[in-house]
Amino acid sequence: MSVLSIILIVIVAFLAGMEGVLDQWQFHQPLVACTLIGLVSGYFEAGIILGGTLQMMALGWANVGAAVAPDAALASVASAILMVIAMIGGSDQATAITTAIAVAVPLSVAGLFLTMIVRTIAIPIVHIMDGAAARGDFFAIDLWSIIAICLQGIRIAIPAAALCFIPSEAVMDVLEMMPAWLNEGMTIGGGMVAAVGYAMVINMMATKEVWPFFALGFCLAAISQLTLIALGVIGVCLALIYLGLKEIGQSGAGAIGSGDPLGDILDDYE
């Protein structure tokens, strides 16, 4: 791995660590972080596949009250780096992605431990900022705010930089030591993770208004001549048609009928 690639990976890791708290640009999401690391390391396609699969897993990670969800930032960055190292060492793409998925959950727990440490360090920083606020020192408030958020970035950047210097031979030796039943199990588990993620998405969108469009999407996806761009255009057009018909139906809701048979059907369907 070149020096430039390592520097860019560390920058992505730093941004992902900060975004794990800020939630402004979503750099910590697996789909973004893994894709960026794949891009800067020369394995763009593998990064997208890994990010998409891990994103399905991370859909269920959410903070509940005082309970903090597993850390998606470290899981995304570290697993993507290990995937790149494995592919540099000669591992095929499927095996490298499967291995990266398998280590994502332990890495997320490790990231949770690291963010707990950083949040503990942030407590005295808050007291310092309180003192600066009492003095009316806005510069000190801004400065300590930046320092606090940079600590979140450093907690991901340092492990990422350390992983970049792991010899690819060491990663390949570990992969070769893994028995066949474990590799097959991780492959099956990776497929189940994606299925569970899709099931969660369906559960969130399971309303009577969108079910017909969901079924129609499966039918259109079977047409191999349609590209992803074409499917996107069809989806946008269907959404605009639906919203237009719904608005017409609502405007005529006070009357017996809207004058549009299709609008009446949609009103009755609701």
C-alpha cells in the first residue's frame, strides 16, 4: 500500500470518527466509509460491495436512551482496510469481503469501547468550556469544541493507521489458517445479514400506499435490459404520478367523486 493511499485512508478514518458524533455528512456510515477507502486504495468495486453489505447490518444500530449503539465508524474503516490488505496479499474479492464482514461486529464493539473513553475525556472539557462561557471567552469555547470533536476523529484515525502497516502476508496466513467450515459459515452469515437488513427496510416501508410499487419494482428488476439509471427514472416517475394523483384526489375529497376514476380508486384504497 502506497504512502499516499495510507494518508488518504487516515483522512477518511478521521472524518468517519468525527461524523460518528456529528451525523452531518454521514462519513461514518459503512456505505460511505468503505466506498471511500476502496476508492483511495484502488479497490473501488470491493469497497462498494462491502459497504453495501455492512450498511444492511448497521440499519439496526441505533442509540436507545443512554445505551450507545455499536460503533459503525471503526467497523467500517477497519474492516475495509483488512479487506484491502487481504486483496493485496492475493486473496480473491469474495473471500476478502466475507472475512471483513465477519470481523465487523467485534470491531464495532471495540469502537464502542474507544468512544466511551473519548466521551469520558470530554467531561472535563465540558467543565473547561463552562468556565470559558462564564468569562465570556467565545474563542476558548470554539477551540475546546474543535478539540473535543477531533478526539473522536483521532480514535478512528490511529487504529486505521496502525492497520495499514500490517503485512499482507500476516493477513493471508490468518486466512489460510481458517477452516473451511468457518469460511462457509461466514459466507452464509454474510448473506443472512444482507437479508435481515432488507427485511428491516421492508418493515419500515410496509404501508399500503407503497406495497404496489414495491411489488412492481421486483417485476421491473427482472428485465435485464433496464439499467440502474433506467430503474431510477421509472421510480421517480411513478412517485411523481402517485403524488399528482393523490393531490387531485384530496382536492376533490369534499365532493362525491373527484371526476377521475383512478383518483377515486386511490382514495378508496387509502
